[in-house]
Amino acid sequence: MERNKSKRDPLPERFETIDAFTKFWDTHDTEDYPEAWREVKARIKMKARRYPRIVLEPALARQLDKRARAQDLSLNQLVNQLLKETLRHATR
């Protein structure tokens, strides 16, 4: 089923910063912009992660996402900010 294109934000021609790009896609779904899709061929070389992957409980993730949006932050920015504050207080 096709979504109603008239109720979506227009896709910017260009993003001025990476932050603007991530904020846009944090609040929009690529499925709403099929006209922007194109097939690409790419080779990807990935390095092993040097940090742990953390899975949040769904209810906690929803709370954090809501708080991040209210503060105009990405979820990653908010989680890093909260963890830094917690560690700073814990090491006093």
C-alpha cells in the first residue's frame, strides 16, 4: 500500500551538515521517499568493533527516544550525554 505523499516533509536537495542529515533521518522513514532510491554497487570493508553493542529494553528505548527528540538530540547523543554525567558523578 502506497503512503500518502502529500503528508510528508519534502526531501531536502542537500543537507548542510552531517548533523542535519542525521536529524532528518532520525525522524523520517526512507520508505516514504521511494523516488530517491537508486541501485548502487559498492564494496564495503568493515573493521571489527572495538566497543560493545548494547541492546536496550524496548520501554527504556522509547523513553530515551522521546527525551532525545524533546531535547533536539539524536538518541546516540542523549545516551552518551547521560552516561558521561553518570560516570562523572560516580567518580567523585
